[in-house]
Amino acid sequence: MWLFVFFDLPTETRKERKIATDFRKTLLQNGFEMFQFSIYIRFCNSREQADNQSLRIKRALPNKGHIAVMRITDKQFGMIELFHGVKKEALPQVSQQLELF
């Protein structure tokens, strides 16, 4: 399962920029990778792990701005088509985690 975090945070003042930077750093510390400027993604091995990550994001929410968390399956993620201008690009190389049974 993949978690997407979409956010739009105010950055007009120095304090707001610091809050936005701290939120991005929190995402990176929790294993997220930047997909686009305000979109971060993370692979989760299970629904429980996704729930835990969602809870961590909720704890780090700034007072202002808009944040959304979306979950998609690995199969759905594999069907993403990325374009740069009119050229199709390959999916970014995202580190996969090994599952042991």
C-alpha cells in the first residue's frame, strides 16, 4: 500500500516557512520521499503500518494550510503514467522494502 501526502501550506512569513519546512522534514524522517514539490509518498507493508503513519501525520499537522492523505494499492501505483511536457517519463525508482514471511 502507498500513502500519498498532499499539502499546501502558507509560506508568506518567516514563521510560516519554518512551519512548512518542519512539516516536510517530519515527512522525510518518517520515511516519505518527495514525489512532487508538495506531494510525498511512502510504501507501507500493511494497513496497520499505513494507519500508524497516518496517525504520525495527524500529530504533525500545522495549524494553517491544507493537507490530505490518500492510500492506494501497489497495483494502482504501478499504473501511474508520468509526463513531462508531452514526453512520457519512467516511474521514479522508489526503494522497495523486503517482506519476510
